[in-house]
Amino acid sequence: MKYISTRGKSPALDFNEILLAGLAPDGGLYVPEEIPKFSEAEIKDMSSLSYSELAFLLIKPFVGGVIDDSELRTMIFEAYSVYTHKDVAPLVQLSENHWVLELFHGPTLAFKDFALQLLGILVEHVLAKKGRRALVLGATSGDTGSAAISGCSRVSSVPIFILYPHERISEFQRRQMTTMRSENVHIGAVEGSFDDCQNLVKSCFRDQNFIRGQCNLVAVNSINWARIVAQIVYYFYAALKIGAPGKSIAFSVPTGNFGDIFAGYIASKMGLPMERLIIATNENDVLHRVMQSGEYKKTFLKKTHSPSMDISVSSNFERLLFDLYNRDGELIDGMMDRFDDQGINLSSSVMNHLRSLFSSQRVDEKETLEQISDSWRNNGYLLDPHSAVGVRAALKSNFSSNVPVISLATAHPAKFTEAIVAAGIDCEVHVPEHVSNIFELDEKYEILQNDLNEIQLQINQFFLNKDIV
Ligand SMILES: *Cc1c(COP(=O)(O)O)cnc(C)c1O
């Protein structure tokens, strides 16, 4: 299995190479040259597998033999052994045909643990095999950072540098990162937005002269294909539990960078019957606007109750465009250039293709809080604000009563108590045991200017001039 760039000008690489990279040198994102397919009978046979067993089966073809099968299986089992629920990703029924898929039973209480608990272990393994060093570098709107830090702190040899927008993430999210006691972790609070953080990280990846060839820069954002691949698994797992492949399921996915929902798209291409993928956005609705008008264009960012979805550009959408435009890298290259300057218009045939699987709903701030309150009063179920956007989008989609719908619950409500309070709910939010002391621990982070030179200097000071084993 080889991986190629969406912009068509970079050499094809193996899985272990793209694992240790970020964007392709031409600025594109890596995608597999072909998608492995499973027949209906093969998918049916998967229904008795445990989560980790299923993960091994589905991830293996993407690794393409560059990691030994038995070692890969052990690493996958190790990654999910830290989950606190025996099903790893349990389904909770809200109404006759509507389920919530709880993706928050990992160490940092958001779905990003699914990929990042595995990523740290894989990176360490590949580095050891190749005798190379790496620095994990990422920008976070909250949940990626803590999940990546938690994943890397399990493997002491992988240092990590994380940037987040100062004062724009919840206190719980910040503390999950800043209270982590590990020598190998450095956290910078950037005076800017998440997009600023992401641009700084992208610039570091684009021109790596500042690290003077001392190590590999590894991306933890969902531009890293390993993130996507781990997230494919729970679409299969959940769908199998409620009747796939005999039934076709709709998924509602709270969407920011388009990584999670893109994994759903890949699951459908692998053979999982899928009725619909609902792009659920908050008021930062760049993707909803594309679905409505065919125009893909950035706008200003708003601060919402669901900060992990507050972005103006959805990086992974480029992967979908690459497919929709018949994998024409040259064309995507030109389009993304125009997108940066002025925005782009998608052709009507591409829009038809897009709308045959995807639909979208925009859920505003008022509806988000209303949904938290409604689900609590009607179902006794407490949603975090991101999951509430997904549930509300599913309800707004008005499916006929015979279509089973799964809404992805992407974070635990304890992470976002500010929104629970704003929704007027008066209840004690249960905080899982393993994170219950973070309000007492000391914090460690540094406030940084939104300035590339300063960031690069910090990286050099903290990691590269030190002896990284
Ligand atoms: C990251 C995140 C999202 C958005 O996921 P994308 O893959 O960026 O679309 C939604 N909800 C929560 C809680 C998140 O942490």
C-alpha cells in the first residue's frame, strides 16, 4: 500500500514514512493509492469481533505489511487497553431509531484518543526500527493537544510540542494539557486563534530548515493519515451492532477539520453500507455553506460553546475534493491556491456527487444549548456541546422512521461544564475518576506571540539542542 499526495507532485511513500511526516512536500495531504474493500459477507463476519480485534482487521490493509502483523496487533490492543468502558465505543439508544455513539471513554475524554493513543505507540515503534528521532508537533483547538500529549507520554522517547490559542479553550481542556508532568512535553499558548496556531505549525512543516535535519517532524493533526485510519473502526463497530451490513445507517458527525467524518467516508468506500453522512457544524459553518451553495470560502471565526469545531478551514476536505475530482492532483493544486486567495466554486457534477452521500446542518448557539437541555429533560442524557450539535443536526435532518441514525458523541460532558451551566441544567456532572484531580494540580505552559521565529526558537531550545534519545 502506497500513499500519494492530493497535489500530485510528491513521491509515493509507505505507511511508516507518512506516519512520521506531516503534509507532503508539495503541500498536499497523503491519501492511500487505493482503498481496501470488504465484501458484504466479510463485513457480516466482523460482527462478533471485539473492538481491538476489529481495529486490527481494518487497519492492517492500510499498513500494507510494513509493520509486522503480530506487532501491529499487540500495539492496537495496547492502545485501547486504557479505555474505561469494556465496549471501548458503546452505543446508547436515545429513541427508537436514534443512537449516540460514545467516543469519550479514553484517557482524555474525547474521540481523539482513538487515534492518538495508537499514534504514539506506532511512532515509537517505527522510530526504534529505523533508528531515527522525531518531534511531534501540533496545533490544537483543545482536544487534540491533550490526547496527543497523553498518547506520547505513554512512550517516553517521543517529545511533543503543542500550540493552542490562548484563552480560547475551556479550563478543563487547558488543564488536561498543562498539568501533564512529563519532561518531553512543551505547551505554548499562542496569542491568536486556532487558525493562527495551525498556520504556525504548517509553516514549520513546510520549511524545516530550522531543525537542521536533526529529526523528523511528526504531525498529530488529522492531516496525519494514521489519525483517519484509526477512526474508521468505530463506524464499522457501531453499524455492525445495529444491523449492518443488512441495514444502511446514517451518521451525524460534529465536524471541524473534517477528519472524523472523512473516516466515515472511507468506511463507506471500504464497503460499509451508509445511508448518509451528516456534516454537523456550529456557527463556523464553512462546510455547510459549501453544501448549500457550492462555494468553498473562508470567513471570520466565531467563538462558540463547541470550541473544538471552531475553525474556518477544514483541512481534510481537500482529501475529499481529490477523490471527487477524479484524483487529479494538478487540478487540486491550482484549486487550493485559489482557495487561499479568494475561495473556489465546485462544479455542479461534483456537488451532485457530494450530495449523494453527504448532507449538512448548521446548528447555532441557541439550538446547541437547547439540545443539551432537551436531551437532559427528555432522555436523562447529558450531552457535551459538540455532541449536542451532532444530535441536533440528526434531528433536523428529518429521516424517515425506518432509517437508523447514529450521532457521534465526541466528548464527555465533564470537559465542557461551562456549556452545561449555560444550558440551565442544574446537576452535578460526573467527572471520571482518572481526571478528577486536574483542578488541584499545578499548570505549566508558556504564553507565546503569534510569531513563527519565536516558535521555531522555542522548539530548538527545548528539544533539539537537548539530547533526545
Ligand atoms: C476535534 C473535535 C471535533 C471535530 O472533529 P474533526 O475531525 O476536526 O472534524 C468535534 N468534537 C470534538 C469534541 C472534538 O474534539
